Amino acid sequence: MCFGAGAGGVFRLREGRWQDLEPPGPATHTEGGAGFRFRAAVARPGDTLLLCSGGLADPMREEGLLPAELAARWSHGDPPGLAAFLADTQLRLKGYADDRTAAAVWEA
């Protein structure tokens, strides 16, 4: 289960392939004007769920290199340690310098 406010995305890595789980349509607006999104997704053993800000969601949707690299790094074996996870989410792509905030869960 994932939820968030503002721009960003929810992705699931299953069997080496990323699926964009962002619900279609606009976010529900709250009193402060920030959009709120909620998404329930079923995870299976081996899946990775990724909730991230727009700085990571945009290249995940628009570039083939970042999702392919993260799938290769995160599809096999144990989840990365904290330092490796932070390095993975900061992989540089030209034109994408926005803040990258991410939380991931590996289903055991």
C-alpha cells in the first residue's frame, strides 16, 4: 500500500520489469492545495515497491536507461544496503537534476 502528496510515482518491479502503478486521473486536492494519491498494490515474493518524488518518477517514465539499470541492480539477490540504495537512486541522467526522494520495500 502506498500513498503520497504532490508529484511523484509508485512503481513495482516484478520479474525484472517495472510497472507504473500511478492511479489514472488527477490527485484529490486538499485544503492546502497539495494533491493526495493513494494506491493499494499486491506484492508477491521477489517484488520491489518504489514510492518516489517527481525527480525520480519522471526519468523512470521517460528514460529507458534508469529503469533498466535499477531493474538489473534490484531484481536479483538481497536488497541493496543503504549506501548502495542512495547511490542507485542518484544515478545521473542528463536533464534530470530535480530532488530525488524515494522509499522502497522488497517483498521477501
